Amino acid sequence: MKPFELLAQAQSPDGAALQLKRRDDEFMIFAGGRHLMSSRMHASEESLAAFGCRRAVALPRPTILIGGLGMGYTLRAALDLLPPGATVIVAELIPEIVDWNRGPLAHLAGHPLADPRVRVETADVAALLATSASANPARSRPRAKQVARTAKTGRPAPRPTLDAILLDVDNGPSAFTDSANAALYSASGIAAAHASLAPGGTLALWSAHEDREFEHRLRAANFSVQLERARSHANKGPRHTIYVAQKSKS
């Protein structure tokens, strides 16, 4: 079998080595020597967008947050579903992942970062959600433009309330790339996501495995929860779990 070619390397914040490799037309990202994702198995990432955007697609100007860029497949699927007036914020903690998606991986999902509806923030999605939650304590639905700073105060402008949050960070609730990602799936992380969503908004999360304790935490945060199953590659390959958590409309 032809060996993989190492294209690039990076490091996660907690020190795990990330490697981008290619063999023929297949691209793979490894974390700490373990397979994290492949360009041949991305159907469940696309399903994450389909389940997470079901309600947002009916809105004229929805605002979506995607946590975790990966190889761009979830982003591409969301863009294909959402209207021209949508705003899609992509939070990716590792800058090299963004660079790879603008470079050797860009063609895989049809150059989604070039879409004018997309804004990339090289940041921890958990921190962005915490900021959004504190900026929207009343859980209202402002539709202000997303301006980085105000001219008068120089402070970050309040983020708009989100219509959907799609999370594909690490391996799901059982993180192995970066242990710090566990905070995103904790009770406080879920509460921040709930506070950041508009009434009726959707929190959708990809996971390699089902986690009943995590499902209980979602329900304890006042989400209604539905579990969906999706194959990693069309109708074959491992089954992944997608948690679809709905915030009430009132």
C-alpha cells in the first residue's frame, strides 16, 4: 500500500501533534498519531448541517455559528442550505486548520471559506459562546450587524443572538485532541449555548459515540433533545451520533 505523504504539521493548545497527510486523492488529519478525520468519510458531518439548520433555512437572515472547521464539509453543507442573507461564523481554535482549508484542502468542499457569508474567527468556540451569552442576558433576538468594535467605546460589540449552533469539535463529548474541549460539553458550556440561542434555536452536536450522561446534561439545560444517527460514508461506515437540541420558542 502506498504510504501517506506528510503535508503539514501543527499543535493543539494542549500539545497534541496534528498532522495533515495525503495518499493519492485522500486527505487525512491525525491527532497524537490517531486518525481524526478523512476526506473519504464526511457524510455525518454533512448530516450535522442538515439536522442543525432545519429551522434556520426558513429565516431570511439567519445567523449560524459553526464550532470546528475540520475539512470544511459541515460548512459547505450549511452554505448549500442557507439563504443568501445568512451569516455563518466559523470558530476554529487552531490557525493551521484554517490555513489548510485555504490551501491544500480548499477544493475538497468547494472552497467554502471564499463564500461572502462566512466569517472565520480563530478562537475557542466555548469562549465565543460565553461572550455571546453574557452579551445577551435577556435572550433577545437583535439583528445588528456583527461589527468587531464600536467607534465610541472601542469595546467588542454585542453578538447577535444565534439561530443555530453546530458543534463538531474534537471527537464529541469524549474529547481526545484537546482536553480543554471538555468544558464545551460541560453543564456551563451547554448553558452558554442555550443563552446564546434565539427562541426556537437549535444546538446540534456531532459525536463519534453516544453519551447518555451528555444527553441528560442537555435536557437539564432545558433543551428538548433528539438523537439522530448518520453513517460516516454514504450508507456505510461507522454510525455517528448527532444530538439535536431545541430551545423552546418562549
